[in-house]
Amino acid sequence: MTSLNSHGVRFAFGTLTVLPVRVTRWDRATARAGMLCAPLAGLVVGLLAGGVGALSLLAGSGPLLAAVASVAVPAALTRGLHLDGLADTADGLGSGKPAEDALRIMKQSDIGPFGVVTLLLVLLAQVAVLFELYGEGWAHGALGSAVAAVAARLALTLASRQGVPPARPEGLGATVAATVPARWALLAAGVAAALCAGAGAAFGPYGALHHALAVLGALAAAELLLRHCVRRFGGVTGDVFGGVEETAATAALVVLALGG
């Protein structure tokens, strides 16, 4: 079990980040452990993003540049993989074509108008919220970055649960799809939400509730997209996972902004 957990951590960091981690096993059991470890990878990415933003703010950059830095770090640490998946998913959904044709559009290397507009709006929303959070102080912005990153990768854990089929027989989506037992996914969601609430408690009781709601709001938004994609495409793909991840990250930040 310890060996499997070790391989799962490697799988999570090796597939969800560009950090120098070597994936030594590539099977369904390792994929299940890896997707359960996805929030841990999100925590590391979020802490790095929040750290860069906080240092930028403390160095006198102002909240806007700190927000841009915090959004840029996750993109750099994934080589834009999730953003690319979001754009491809938007193009596939926006095409209005049958599943087979939509999946073919998503596999193409170019990005269409739906993808471009979606990327623009999502990145603007993330920067706008973090600008507000960093305007309240470096700790608010850094914690917001970390919570959004954890919620985003937690959404991948839930999207990998059993009962959610792959849309294709090959690719990363097929490797991780339906690997995580639903009860384990829900347990991971509860633990992550509790930890985010605990971190938010640094800002008082309302802060704890607010950050827990950010996680739950992120999962709700991601679930809506996931179900729509399963209906349209017949299952999930690597691109859909990217779309789910970015949707969850953005939704978590929006909830933090709406809470005041």
C-alpha cells in the first residue's frame, strides 16, 4: 500500500504539473491513487502561486501585478495543459456537432473562436478576483490562490469517480476515468473542504465558512460542466478534465469575491 501511495503521488505530480517527478507506473491502480492525490498537487501549485503573488505585493508591485503573477504560475507549472483543455472543450461544445465530430474538433491542435473567448473570460475573471483579494492584503490573495488550486484538482478527483465513462478508449482521460470509488472521492472532498475551512479560519469564523463554500461552489460548477460533457461527448477526455479543472478554479475564486 505504501508503495502504491508513493506511485500515486508521482502520478499526480507527473501528470498534473511540470515539476521534475518521474512516473514509474502507469496502470489503473496507480491512476486511482494518483487522482486521489490530485488535491495535494493542487496545494503545492497553489502555495507556489500564492507565494509568488504575495512576494510581488510585498515588494511593492501593487495588487494587479500580484494577481497576474498568481494566475501565471499555475499556467507555467502545467505548461498551459489545463487551459488548453478548457479551450478545446469550449470548441467541442460550441461546435454543436455530434459527439464524434466534436471530439475530432477537440483533438485538433488549433483553437477556435469559442476556445479563445472562453480562455479570455476565464483568465480575466481569475485576475479580477485575485486583484480584489490582494487588495485586501497579501494573506487574502495567497490563500485564495491556494484554495482555488486545491479545489480545482479536487474536481479532477471527483471527475475520475466510478460511473463517469471515458469518451475515447485511449489517452489520459481513459487512463484515469472511473478509477476512483465514489465514496473515496466524497471523502477526499470532505477532507479538502475541511482543510480549506481551517485555513480560512485565520480570518475568523466567517472566513472558515467562506473558504469552505468556495470549495463546494467550485465542485458544483465543475460537476455541471462534467455532466454536460458526458451527455454531449459520451464521456470524459483529457480535455474535459482540463476544462473541469479551470472551471473549478474560477468558480472558487468567484465565490470568494462574492462573499466580500
